[in-house]
Amino acid sequence: IPIVAREEIIGFFVIDEQFDEPQMWKKVYTIVQILGFTFKYYQMIEMLKDLSIVDLMTGLYNYRHFRFQIELEVEKANRFKKSLTLVFLKIKDFDEINKKLGFSGGELVLKEFAKVLKKEGRSTDMPSRINDETFAILMYETNEEGCKIFVDRLNKILNTKKIEVDEVSFNIEVEYKIQEYRKNTSSEEFFENAKKIN
């Protein structure tokens, strides 16, 4: 019997016994309906979990989840004596970009920048959007020197990647601040020191 949820077949309920009683079929039908509803319900729960930690525009982690994660990683860095580095990246002249290209152009810039961060970072890193034009990456088992190598590579890519909006072509430029974690520093202090981009 197909298990259907919102007009979509999501599985099959297999019966290996024959029975003719209408009441039994009615019970089976009810069970199959409940299975379909339950599956969709848990799918929605998982989707809502994702939405609660992801920035909808860029697909990166959001500020709330980033702050939660940084507390966990600081605790691990202290306990296991592992390197941990945080880099803040701010798109230069973003207000001017919005004025010249409009909000849709600004959104495109943010999305393109997020794509580059995802592509160039390691799977273990945690790129996140902190606010309008400010992003941060939490880099596990990476010291300041290793993070600087990553940022230099990122800048080279941005220098060669042209963004085009309404026939206007330009490169994304960023300001950044690198902060390596120091033992026994609180997650709050670590975060606040890193976000002070000159």
C-alpha cells in the first residue's frame, strides 16, 4: 500500500497476510495515513532546525548559531589544547554598493561572496554571516599564520572574480581581522576582539 503525504508517495506499507474483513482494512488504511503524516511532520521539524541556524539569504550559518558554536569550540580548545582562529571579513563600501545597484544588487553581492567562502573553505570550517556585510569564519586546528594564508588566497580569488549587476562590473573587496584564540580567554572576549576591524 503506498504511503502518501501531501500527494507524494514516500514509501510503501507491505502486508504479508491476506484478510477480507472491511474493519481490518480500515485500520490498515488509518495506520498508513498516520505513517505519512508522521514522516512529513519530522521532515518539517528538520527543516525548521535548519532554518533556525542558517541565514536565508546566503545559506551560511547565522549569528545566533555562530555564537553558540564559538562557545563550544572555545571550551574544546582549552580542554584539548587545539588551535582555533577566528577571522572577520567585511565587504568594503557596501553602503555605496547598495546605493548604486539597489538592494537587489547588494543581495547578489552578498550571495556571491558567500559562495566563494563556502567553496574555498574547508569542510571543517564554519563560515557565517554576522550582520549585513560582515562575515566570520571559525577555523578549527588553525593558527594565525594558517588563517592568513587562507585570507590571502581568498583575496586573490576575489580580485579575479568579476561581479556583474545591470551591466556594471566590479570586484568585491574586503577588510579583515584575524584573531587566534589564547588559552583561558572567554568566548565573549575572543569574539569581541576579532570583530574589531580597522
